[in-house]
Amino acid sequence: MQTRQRISVNGIVQGVGFRPHVYRLAHRYGLSGHVENTGSGVAIEVQGPERTIVEFVRSLEFDGPPLARITSLRMEQTACAEETGFRILASDAGAPADTLIAPDTATCPDCLRELLDPADRRYGYPFLNCTNCGPRFTILRHIPYDRRNTSMAAFPMCRACQAEYDDPLSRRFHAQPNACWECGPQLALPDAQGKTLAGDPVERTVELLRKGSIVAIKGLGGFHLAVDATNAAAVAELRRRKRRFEKPLAVMVPDMRRAEELCVIHPQDRRSLESVERPIVLMRARAERRLAEAIAPGSPELGVFLPYTPVQHLIFAHGGFAALVMTSANLSEEPICIDNDEATERLRGIADFFLVHNRDILLRCDDSIVRNVEGDSSMLRRSRGFVPVPIALQCEVGNVLAVGGELKNAVCVTKGRDAFLGQHVGDLENLAAYGFFQESIAHLEGILRWKPSVIAHDLHPGYLSTQWALQQRDVPTAGVQHHHAHIASCMAEHHLSAPVIGIVLDGTGYGTDGEVWGGEILVADFQVFRRAAHLAYVPMPGAAQAIAEPWRMAVAYLVGAGEDCFEAGRGFLNAVPRGSVDVVRRMAEQGIRSPLTSSCGRLFDAVAALLGLRTKAGFEAQAAMELEACCGDETDGSYSFSIGEGECLEIGTGPLFRRIVADLGDGVSRETISARFHGGLASMLADLAYRISMETGIREVCFSGGCFLNARLSRGLERLLRARGLEVYKQSQVPCGDGGLSLGQAVIASHARPWRG
Ligand code: ZN
Ligand code: ZN
Ligand code: FE
């Protein structure tokens, strides 16, 4: 019996070789009909015996092309037609654009083989790609995803490329960025004065890198600054020019073997390194690594990634480098450069040469960063390779734009059951980042053809993101408390909706009482939250200065722990002039320029400073990371805290600091003190969460906030909670730090009654 079905497929089904796949399947099953891209995905009509169609659909669902992701598939019967054969129809540009866009994807093994094959017509061509790999998100202007809507529109295909593009059996059928030596983008290598160097740009780049030059290399989502990672002088010069003195630099290595020489690699790390997203993977560095010390000074970890563009592969193939520093091309904390002119302008005085090309990057997108610890994977930065793949939500939430926080900003837009977390914008403290923030919103709106019905923002009135939200007069806004948003982000990732116990540990978040929160236990759902416990407030002497100089927090905590403790403890701050300690003590006691905080990040800072690890922070969370890094295996003698009474429990740190000072006086090692601190913090939090669980009957505990990147704390606390029968939920697809904040803001705003869709 002949029947005809109309099949609508949604998800990432455009630009990933889906139609040719359908075409080949239809041929294999002997079905007639057609397939076409629509604004909302792919539409298929197939005609043939009913049972064959059922098998066809099953193959479609379970055996798709590598980059495709089907989120829904609907079938409806329609009248049979007089036809033979199966055809691919041209895109229907008029339909509403609802389809998902694939992220930028690492060069696939087939393309890599061609790149290095002297007999291939694309031998050495730095922009080869196919439907299974190459740029997507960063070259797209708007949907539908067709060449004319990308920055490849400027490159008409040559006859050979066009033939592949038109051939349903070619790997390059409808590969929108398809190109070759003859028709596609080309490299050029100007110096800092704009004078182009003669010769093969890749070979010249290799020579320059060997000599220790700093070369800005245009990649997928922006420029990298590259230097030979084994050349200490070059690395030091890069740091000096970039004004990035301490923050670790990521290194790109040619292959797994080189990666293994540098780091201890677990199977999960290997999967992350080799994944098509090609993130930077943070791993434990081997002690005997042969890279310049300045790459990650004092850090037990190293960020490593594998090449993901043809240009990068060519540089390694020609240069034989063991590792290259490949760091975002920008001044510290400014957005990554994408435009050739912008790069020459902004990187003047940083890069000696510029390996550029004439394919525009339409949207900047930094490298993503992940870390795996004993089976847990955390996303430190969700950007290239992951954006714009949506996070699937549990239910429809309507159109919300959430603008995130201030640091590590990333925005989020929701549409139906999808949450599109935008790429890493960075710290919204400078105008350049603010511009990028606005671009990021406009681009997401553009590629989704979408308008918000509500804008969610942080409660902090001083954040540029908040101010931007409040200026959008035609759209209602919803303020969301920072830590509530953190918890909601974790809940959304795990499809939880009933109230949970949320433990949020981070550096800074504006509280409903106007103070700086950051060591919180909340009972929360998407509508409301109750602050069930928090670290007791301490003054931050000098406000922002107290973040930059952890010793100030040590003084504040010592003052809070009593006169004796302060007198005994100040002796361990001997790297700080006595007079400065006295001034800061007075500020703390009298509340001069000293906002109050319950921040867990500041508590880590204070302990790190007392242990003599660090008096000044070179970058965010540096002191806390060093405190974790020096943590020994000791499990005895965990420190304790005092717990207050009432509706909202205050966690006092007096007993903690008195014990630390006593241990320091007894000559107890840093390693032991750090272990006792981590252990004590985890067991106090576990006790409180358990107590709240008993009172409320809630058994689900969510972790969020940047302090949970501390694996020692996170795993210790998780173990204790599980031992008491509680369920623990941690973030992995979405950053637990402020990079994941906007997701939580979005779901909370969608549940705020007036705008519920
Ligand atoms: Zn490919
Ligand atoms: Zn061509
Ligand atoms: Fe936060």
C-alpha cells in the first residue's frame, strides 16, 4: 500500500549535511518525494510502502550526520502524488526562521587528510571545510543558514566547488562555507606597519614564531596571540606587552602525544580534547614539563587544546612546534579582536605580525574552557563550539532576554523550550565589553528572529547590564537576585522545578538587603527564595580594594574574631607594612569605606592571606585557587564555625580564625591548615543543608557559584550530603560561575507572574 507522509524535523538540521543524508536514505529505501530547508528546520515528503517509511524515519532519528541534532520530528499523512525519484528543493527563504544553528566545529578527519595530501586539490588550503566541519555561528548574519547570509557571500564558488556544492553525494553538498584555492578566502601576513610580507604566509609565520616573534593569528571566533611556548623570552615579552602578568596562558599542542608530555590526561580529558568543540581543557601539569615557566606561574594546572582550524593544523605541520601559546588577542579584560583593521589598531604594540585572512568574522567567540575532575565535568567558559546550541528546558518559557551579571558576562535568550546562552562577553567594566554585550544580544536576536517580551537583569543597580536592561523602555523588566539566579541556573540544567536547597558560594552578588552576598544557603524554586543561612557579615575594608588585596580581608576577619585573635594573627601578615594593617583595622572597626559581605570568595582570600600565600590578587579567585592547590590530605582536626539561631542562620567565623591562628602559632603546615579549612567548611555546610532538609522535607541540593570550581570543596561536600541520603546537583553544561547566571535569570523571569507565557 502506497502512502505519503509529510515529516517536519526540528533541531540542528541545517548546514550539517542533513538534506543529503535524507536524500541518500530515501534512495536506499527506494522512496520518492523531496526534502527542503524551511525557516523552522527541514521538511520531508516521502512516498512508498508504509513499512518502508517507518524504517526510513527510524534511520533518520537514530543514524543522522555527525553534527545534526533532532529536537522534534512530526509526521502527517498527505495525498499521494504522481512522481518518481527523490529531489532536494531550494531553500524556502520566506518562512519564519526557527531553526537551530550549528556551532563552529573543528576540522574533520576527512578534511584534515585532504589538507595534508599533496595530490588533493585543496592541499595546504587554509580554509577547507565540509558539511561536517568548519565555521558556522561566527560567519552567520541571519537565518536561513545559506551562503548568501554568511560572510562567505563575498566569495562566489568556482566551477569545481559549485559542482561539489550541487552534488547530493558529495561531502560538500550545500556546505555553505565551501571554498578552495581558486575561489575562497586567502591568507596574508602584514607586519605591524601594515606592510605585507612576501612568500607563503604560513611558512613565514612559522619562521617568525621560531625566532620568538609574537604573531596575531586570525581564527574562527577572533584573533589569537601566538608565541612559541618553549621560548621563555617570547612568553615573557607577550605577558609584558599584553599586560597580563599572572593569569595562566593556554597552550595549543599538535596532538595527544604532545598533550600527554605536558599533562596527566584522564580518559575524560582525552574525550574533551578531541571533541569537535575543541575547548581548552584544564589538566594537572606534569612537573617535568618543558614549557616556559611563565605560562602558568605557580599553577598546578595547565590549559591545553588541540588545533581546530586548517590554519592551526598547517602551522603545526610546517613548524613542528611542541606547543604554542594561543591566547585571546586583546588587552587584559577587553573583548577579543575579530576585524583585521581593529586587530592592527588595538594590537599595535602587542603583536609583531598579523596572520590575517579576508573572510570576515561576524561575531566574536572566545575559546571555551572545561575541566574534568574524577568524572565530573565543569564548564568554566561556554563559548566557541558550544554556542549557539541551546540548553533544553523542562517546559516552555516564552521569550525572555536575560542580560547576566557584571563579570564573565554572557546573555541568554529563551524561545519555546530552548535556552540560548550566548558566548562569553567578559567583564562588563569597560566600554569595549559593553559594546560587545550589545552586539551579542543583537546577534542572537538576529539569528533567531526573535524579540523579548521581558528582560531579566541582576538587582545590582551599578551593573552596566542592569542599566542597559532598564533603558529598554518598550519591554517590561524583571530584577532577579544574583544567588537565586545561580540556583535557578542549576535547577534549569537538571530539569528540577520543585523547591530545592541551594548552596551558593561565590565572590560577589547584590543581596536584597543591599549588602554583598556570597556564602548562602537558600531554599528556592523558580518563583521565590528564602535565605536559610549565610556566612556572617564582615566588612570589606576599601570595598574593591579588599578584593584586589586579600590581606585586607584577613584583617577584617581577625578583627571579627576578637582582640586576642587579631593580635596573634597580625604577626602572620608580615608581608604587609604594620601601619597599613592598622589603617585597615580601623576601617573595618569603624565601617569606613567597608561594605558588608557574606562572600565565600572573600573568606578564601582571608585564609590564603593568613597562610602567607598571597597578599595581592593578580586575577579573580587567584588566592582561593592557591589555597586549594596547597591543600594536603589531612582529614583530622577540621575547623568549626559557630551557627546562630532564628529563621535565617548566621554562620560565624570566629572559632575558625581562632583555630587557624593557633595552628599557625604551633607551626602546623599550610597543607594541613588548608585541608582542615576545606574539611571544616564542607562539613559545616553539609550539617546545615541536612538540618534544612529535615525541617523542609526537601532532599534535593543544588550547588552553584564560582567557588564550586574548587574540586576539593565541591567533592567533599557532595560526599557528605550523599552519605546522608540527599541528592546533589552540580552544573556541568553551564558554568557554575557568573557565566551561567543569565540562564537562571531567564527561567525565574519567565515564572514571574505578569509575563508568564
Ligand atoms: Zn570536513
Ligand atoms: Zn573553489
Ligand atoms: Fe556569582
